[in-house]
Amino acid sequence: MMVVQKMWMVRAEKGGRLFDQFKEDGIVALGLPIGSIEKLTTRQEISALIHTHMPSWSTGKVSIWAGMLHRFQNEICIGDGVVTYNPASRRYAVGQIISNCEFNPVLIPEDPLVRKVKWLGEVTRDDLLVATKNSLGAISTLFKLPVEAVEDIERALSGKQLAEKLVDVDEQASEEEEILKDIESKSIEFIKDRVNRLDWEEMQELVAGLLRAMGYKTRISPAGPDRGKDIIASPDGFGFENPRIVVEVKHRSKTAMGAQEIRSFLGGRHKDDKGLYVSTGGFSKDAYYEAERGNIPLTLMNLNDLVEAIVEWYEQMDVETQRLVPLRKMYWPV
């Protein structure tokens, strides 16, 4: 039985395209068409080389690849465990690193950094715990596995079956549900990051698009003094028919709106108006109190509220609004 201190996932390209070659040649490979990095010992040096060859790449993408190349060359050690995945057969090949990093642009030109591997066997995805499957599902091309996942893979490789209590359907379903909640929470935060990067005019367009998705027609106030109304939403689009929703949009991510701002907004409203105040910086406690005692119904919408509404109504939004915050649907088994 293999017992290792560290184990790494090295993906065999998209769709496991290189899985069979990894197995047949006894290797794992990674790289970019930037030449040898053998003499580069820091991530900064590797980043500089990547930027020279890939000037159009963003700083974030350069940083991610510099980290992976640095780990592959300098952090993986002889004797470490390694896994790679074939999504077609749902099998993981498990092996042990037996060489230092070599630059070999002939074997796999697009992945010229190579490490030799002694492949020890394969395990199926069904052999593994839900938590291990979740760890192995990370999207990175190269990453180190947590200790619990390493132990589970070694157990599966040795042929030992899961204890009956660990494969209980209800328990696994519960673990999957927790993973889904984690993914949903992260996705909301990433959407909030994207929304926060919009400028003020785009934020107005986003809020107006959300209201249109909910069935209203909208009119956005021109730039300049708006007397506390950035958007008018109503059934007819002119504000003649009720409900007439008056919307104020404040896009100041580091500034919470207080009671004074709410009083100012309420002061210009007609008795039949409904109010919506959107603030990406949130609201103070006093602002919520002021809204509750206002002379018209008023909803305060912070960034989290806005993003949750966007997710709920996204498919009903027009294309122009969706382009402001492009989202991709994800399916999850139930």
C-alpha cells in the first residue's frame, strides 16, 4: 500500500485528453509555450517570463499560472503521490513521482514540463467519499490534496471497502447538500464582486433591468439633479398608473446610507408613491428605523438583497441587462 506525505492532482487537460498518454508514457505534464523555467526559482521570475510571452493576459491569470508552474517545478518532490482523472471512465489513476521536473518540449509540446511517474493503479469515483470527490472537483490544473482525501484514495487503492455507515445514502445526500450550500454561498459573493465593479450608470441600468424583469416599465432620470429619483417604475412607464415606484440608487461600496439620506428621499415623495432605495454600501441602523416610520412604503435594498433578486429574476431579464452581469446556469442533482 502506498503511504505518502503529500499528493497532487495534475489534470490531463480538458476532458482528460492526455490521460492515456500520461499512463502509457509514465508521466504527468504541465506548462506553457514560454521555454524552460529550470533556472527560475521564484514565482516573480516566472510571472515576468509569462508576461513577456503572454502580454494580453490579465495579472490574475499570470499569477495563477506562475503559481502552478512554480509548484510543479519546485514544490513537488520525488516520492509524492499524484492523481490524474479521466472523466469519460470516471477513474483516477494513482501514482508516485519518481523524477525531478524536466523540460521536454517534444513529448507534449503544449505541456513541456514533465515529471516521471510510477503508476500504481486506478480507483473509480464511486469508490470515494463525498468529501474526497469534492476536493478532487476543484477546477485548478494542479493542486495539493487535503490529508483526508489522500487517506481515502490510499484506502480505495488498497481495495478496502467503505464502512457501511459511511456509504449511507441519507448521510451522503446530506454531505452533498452541504457542498451545494457552500457553492451557492461562494457564487453569491462572486456575483457581488462583479456587481460592485459596475460604475454608477451601469448600476442604474442594472436596477432598472431588474424592475423590468419583474413586470414594470422603467424611466431613468437624465444625469444631473434628480430630486431623489434615479428611476421611475410603473405599469405604464410614465408613472401615471399605480403602483408608481420611485427608486434611488447609491453606488458607494464603502459608505452606508444613514437616516438623513432616507429622510431626504422620503421628503420629496407623493402620498401614493412606493419607494425603493438601493445602496451597495448598505444602511445604518437608524436608516432602517427611518424607513419603517416613513410616510410611504419604502424598501431598503443593500448589495446582498440586490444580488439575490438578480439571481431570482435573471432569466426574465433582457439581454442588455444580463450583459452587465453575465451569469452561467449550473445544474445540481436533487
